Amino acid sequence: MNKLRFVIDTNILISSILSKNTPPQKLFDYSMAHGIILMSEATVTEITEVLTRKKFDRYVSLVKRSKFLQTLASKIEAIEITESINICRDHKDDKFLEVAVNGKADYLITGDHDLLVLHPFRDIQILTPADFLEL
């Protein structure tokens, strides 16, 4: 059986490291164990920039965040973007659709309303972590 292909937006990845035993953390663990996480250069850059911000020091140590990034980097499938997407109200969100389309994702996991309203997008299911976990 083929592994499920996931695109997980930055906020969900951040929530998965900050809050244990929550839908984002459970979804992340599931996708790491049973699926493939797809990322592009742009999405890797974004999660790296965000997780190295000092404001997260009070929640999770930089060492733990760095280890999370290393683990993530070792498990992702890097997707080259050959088809651009310009459909989201907030164009910063288009990069997640680009990864999903170019990487032939099964699921785009997000809490962002601007992405959720597009469900489904080209046969890609756009769901919250909680909605995915209920499947």
C-alpha cells in the first residue's frame, strides 16, 4: 500500500512541537510514521525561519527546535515547484498549494481558513488536523 502524501502548513508544524497530545502533534506523529511529508524550498525556509525566532525560547528550547527541524529534514520529500499557483486570498499561502499539486499530495493539513475554503482542490483534501484524525 502506498504511503499517504502530506503537506502540513507551518502553523500546524509549530503547534505540533509546542503543544503535546493535541491534534497537530498527533497528526504530525501519524504522518511521520505512516506517510510522507512533502516540502519545497520555500516551505522549509519558512519553518526554519519561524522556529528559530527568539519568541519561542520561552516555550521550547532552541536545541529541541533544532532537533525537530533536523528530524523533519531527514524525513521529508523535497518537491520542485514547476507549476505555480496563484489562487489564495493570502498569496503567502499559495506555496502550500504548490507543494501539494507538484508533489501529488493526498492531504494538505492546515488551520488556515484561506486554504480550508478551497477544499477539495484538484482532488487534494484540505483538512484541519482534527478533521483528518476523524477519518
